[in-house]
Amino acid sequence: MERVWPERRVKDAKKYPRMVHEWWKHWNNRQELYRAIAPLRRVLVRSRVSELHMLAFVPKGYVYGDATIVFAFDDDYHFALLQSGVHEVWLRKQASSLRTDIRYTPTDCFDTFPFPAQANRNLAAHALSTTGQPAQTPSDYLYDAAVLCLLLDELRRRQRPADEFTLQKHAFVAKEKLSIPLRSQFERKAAGPWSHDLRYRAIHAGEKRRWLRWENNRLVPAASFSKGVEYARVFLGDKAARLAELVQDLQGFGHAGLERWTTVLKVVSDLRKQGRPITLDAIQGEVDAWHEKRLKELFTEESVEYTVRQMVRQGWIQLDETKPRVSLYEQAARLGAEYHEHRRQIMLARRLGLTKTYNLFHNPACQDADILRLRELHAAMDRAILACYGWEDLNPGHDFYPNDRGQTRYTLSPEARREVLARLVELNLEIANQEKRHG
């Protein structure tokens, strides 16, 4: 009270009514952030202002202050990528400074950073946009609303209910199985994949055009429903017929079967995005770790295995071989996990925080075995990330070098830093040109 009330009482109550009249509450509790991290086990964080580049995993239940940057990742690969010397080269070029510290601004340091797989993702988006149809703009959920119209039409033809659960599952399968370019993002929720965007933004877009109406927790046709259906058929092309076949394929599923089927499909999609092998054990492990799941009895080991076998048999998913070749992304993730754990053990054993640990890391005079191992792991992690970009030809040359402020740092050689930055800039421009050409 001594710190908060004196500051808030002098604010403009008309401009900031909640800040003044409910001064004891968080002014802005960032619901968008907490929705984004809800499906995760943990989150990556970094100090907004710091002389050193340091990331760490923390529990997702914290209240994060303005001085903390939160990354909505819980996997070891993204830790390895963002902690790597590759990302540090980029952020030190893009970031602003505060005295001798670096200010990590997400819009400059993160949003512009070209990820290793980003070029491929943009090519995939290009493939979707070359059908001759107009591209969906960032604020427009018109396509999503049109797809809902077509789904509703197909469900009504088969006398199936258009309740929220059924629509969510059919829309998710359409997006994953048919690569229909829905803007709506699906999260891991208690009843399987669920989209806040679909429920509110897409349906709202349909209501504005009088295509759809939400009534008694069901979607029903509005006055111009036929126009929405026709719009979907035009922009989907031959995928409209495939969507009808998909609805027919799912007709025999009850709620439990549809939840199991879509949950496994969501897990397989997430594993693929993370570059992890798609195996029965991996799928079972992800389902077991699905924290939002309430109906655990639906997901026994036997029921998950049966669902996976059925999906493989019908061609919905494909499992990797029993002993898959370790992918570049998986190798980077393994090294990231080992680095993070070894660093944690150093901090526990020495009773140090991150800053003092990295002061030892960057001190050439420190030749202790645990710090030497941390440097080895950092260099190996950097090489793994370079391999993910396809830049195995680049010699990182890890050693102690002065930075532009005369501080000694264990990092990539000056030549390697210049080359990495040049390649990242080139990749960034390539991605920007692709987005400009193909919407």
C-alpha cells in the first residue's frame, strides 16, 4: 500500500478509472499472455534489460513483471535456439541500449528474427496462396466464418448437431488434415484442441455478414447463410468436396471418440512442429502431460494405442520408424536440455544466480571443470543451431573475444559473427520478399 496507493491516487481517474478506483489490483493482467501460455508446462523468460544474454525456464503460474520478457515456448529446442550465439548476434544488432546494458525489445529482437524453419513455413504458406484466391488479412476471419458455414451445411445435411464441441473438432481436423488456411489457432484444452479465435472472432465475422447466428450454444443459419456457403466453395475449390468427405468420415464418432481422435491429431501436429519423432511412446507421453485434460479415463494407455493404430491404418497419421534417425532439431533440443540442466546444477552447487554464473563463464581465468563443461555445451549447442539453418560450413570459432564495448566474452569469433549476421539478414529479406509477393 505504501508504494502503490501514493502513485496511483494522482493518476487521471477518467483516463485510468481502474487504476485509481481499484488501485490494489494489477492494472493490466495481460490476458492475451496467459491464454497463450495456458497449454504449456513452463515458459522461457529473459530480463528486458541486461548486459548478458540469459534465458531460463520458469513455471507458467507466475505473475510476470514488465521487466520480464516471456516467450511462449516450453520445449528444449526453442531454449537452445534463443540462448544460442546465433540469436545473440541478431539481438545485439537489433536491440537498443540502456547505459552499458542491452534492452531486449520483442518487436525488434524477436519478431524480426528468422527461425531456421521459417523459410520452409513461408513456402508452405505460398503454396496455399497460389490457388488464385485472395489472401486472408491478419484482422480478417472471413475465411474461417465461411468454413464454418460449409461445415454447418454439411452437418445439417447429415442431421448432426452443430454444437460448439462438434464444430471445434471438425474445424480443427479440417485445418490439420486438409491444410485449410484457417486463421484461428487451436490450443490444448480440457476437451482436446479448442480455439478461442474460432468461438469469438470467426463466428462474429459470420454474424456481421448475416451468414451465421449463435443461438442456445449452437450455430444456426442466418439470413445470408447461402452466401457464406458459396463463398467457402469458391475459395476452397476442390477442398470443399474433401471437406464434405471429412464430415462423412467423422459421422460415426461420438463425443468421446472425436475427442480422442482430435487430441492425438493435435499431439502429432505439435510433435512435428517441434521436430520430434512421432512414435507411440511420444504420443502417449504428450497425452499424459496434457495438463488441461480432465477426462483421464478416456485416455488410458490402451485407448490411446488403439486410437493411434486406427489413425495409422486409415492413413490419418504416420509413425516414424521404431528407432528414428535423430533430426537436427532433436539434436539441438537434446543439447539445449543438457546445457540448461548443467547450468542449473552449477548455480545450485555454487549458490549463484545467472549473472554471477555467466561472469565465470566469460572469465578466461576461470578454468574450473564445471564452467569448462558449460562452455563446451554452449559451443556444441551453437553448432547444432547452425546445422538447423543448414550452415554447417560456417566455423563458429568459439573462444574469448572482446566485444564492441571492450568486454571479454566467450562467444563466436568476430568473423563468424559477421557471417552469421549477414546470412540472417539475407534470410530475413528473403522471407519478407516472399510475404510481399504472396500476401
